[in-house]
Amino acid sequence: MTALRDAYHVHDIEGFQSIVANPKSHDAIMGDPFIREHIESLLKLIRTQKLVKVIVPYKRYESKIFQKT
């Protein structure tokens, strides 16, 4: 569980998904009703956070190609 939390805090999508998919940890994680109920929203949230982190440098992009003259 701590590895899952650590992967979430550093926005490590691959690590998060591999922990959930690992047969050894999968039973422990999915055995917890609270985690099982919220795992999909956690995956969506970590993906969204990672995407925002990638997009932020381009948020003020201007292109004169799209401007009418």
C-alpha cells in the first residue's frame, strides 16, 4: 500500500498501474473495499495530473498561422 501511495504522490502512472496489476499486490489492494471503490478515480486523477504537467508549458502558445490578416 505504501508503494501505491508513493507512486501516486510522484505522479508515476506506470508504477501505479504496475502495482495494481501485480498479482501479489492486486489481492491486497482490491481486498480493501475503500480502495476498490476509488481505484478508478485515482487512476483518472493521476493521469489528468500528469497530462496537465505536460501541457502547462504550452498553455500560452501563439501561432500566427491561425490568425487572420
